[in-house]
Amino acid sequence: MKQSIKIILIFELLLIPFLIVTADSVTAVEGGHYTPIKETDNQYYFRIETSQWEIKAFDLVRVRQEYGNDPSLNQIHEFEEKHRLGSFERGSTINFEVYSRDVQHGFSINEVGLAVATIRPKVGEVFGLPTLAQIQWPDEDVTISAFCHIFCGLGHPDMKMKFVIGEGSEEYGPPLFYAIIAINVAILLFVANKIWNKID
């Protein structure tokens, strides 16, 4: 019995590196971001693709600079940006082409009053028709989130993307995640030490 408990404790302790690696991965996603390019009309143009269960973004100005005004879908997909985009100029205008690859999704940014629904593709089509939207970013340094606001299945909560305006705003996600991991590891070590001493 004592031997079994020790094996369980050793297994639990081996989970600590996994928790640390997980924390690093989350921070990496929240971390560095891509700086978008403006068109000659001083506006941003982005293609947004939604599917179960992710949101992808493609800087169309960057794509056109590389491949001209009529790039293929494969060429567009060479320039995928996920999770976090910025720094956008404060108060600037951005144009979205929002597509669905499967079911109907939403694309919403609360801070600018944007909430659009995608058009699901017809049988035999890869994407539905685009939903077009134009918004103006806030005239301040802020980090805002885009998300799917139409329930689309189990992975629906994971459909998020961040946009950094100017210098962005302070984010508490990664530090809070690290704090929770540290507290759990400390509790695990404390309990493991107490149990280990008792069974010895």
C-alpha cells in the first residue's frame, strides 16, 4: 500500500514540468504579434477565415505586395496570422472579408460594435460568400478581442483572436495563469511532503 502511494506521488510530481511547459505555451500564444501593413488608401485589409474551431487572419495588403492583386487561395494561405495581431495605428480603418469553411460562425468585436455572421458554403464549395465589414479602431492604446458569437459546437469558446491597437493595453492573462500554476505546484509539493513523511 505504501509503495503504491509513493508511486502515485512520484507520478504527480512528474506532472510539474508538463504544467510549466503548458504555461510557456499559453504565454507564447499571448506574446509577440505581427505588425500589419496599410494599403495606399491608408487602410488595412484582412481576410478572416472561420471554421470549427479556429479563427485565422490573412493580411491581404501583404499578400498583394507579394503576389499581385489576384492571388490564389494557396498564396493567401502562405501568410496566415493567428491569435494576436498588431500594432494597428490608433484610429485607423480596417476592412474585413469574413468567410466560413463549414457551419455558420460569428465574428464579433465588442469594443467597436462589430457583430457579423458568416455565410456557410454550399455543397462542393470550400468557403461561403464573404461577409464584408469596415470598422475604425479606437483612438487609444488598447488590446481588444475578436470572437465567434454564434454557437458552433464544442470548440466554440476557443474561437478567439486579439488585436493590438497602438502599444496595446496591459494584459493579465499570462501572469494570472503562471500564478495559478505556481500555487497548484506549491500545494502539491506541500501535500506530497506530508504524505511521504507519514508513510515512511
